[in-house]
Amino acid sequence: MNSTLKSLLFWMVLIVVGVLIWNFSTTFQRSESQMAFTEFLRHVDRGEVQNVTITGNDITGQL
């Protein structure tokens, strides 16, 4: 193989590996679960909820 093709292949592999590592790291950091609204309100009352997003009928929060 010529050196240009080797260099291009190296950078493509490096980018793919970088994207995979980033994807796995962001996937493992998120832990989503569903809970009843009353349980969510208990967390709010205890001050355990960091932020809340309301979109239509969906309420999401971060503990």
C-alpha cells in the first residue's frame, strides 16, 4: 500500500475508535428509569432532584 492510503486508513480507524469510546462512555453515565409521579414528588420534597424538564405530558428529572 502506498503511504497516503495507510495514513488515511490510520486516521479513519482512529476516528472510529474515538467515536466508539465516546459513545460507550456517555451510555454508561446515563441511568434512566421510570417511577410513579408520587415517588418523583417525594424526591422533589427531599431536595434530591437537580433539574426538571416538562415536555407535554412527560416530566423528566435528574436525581
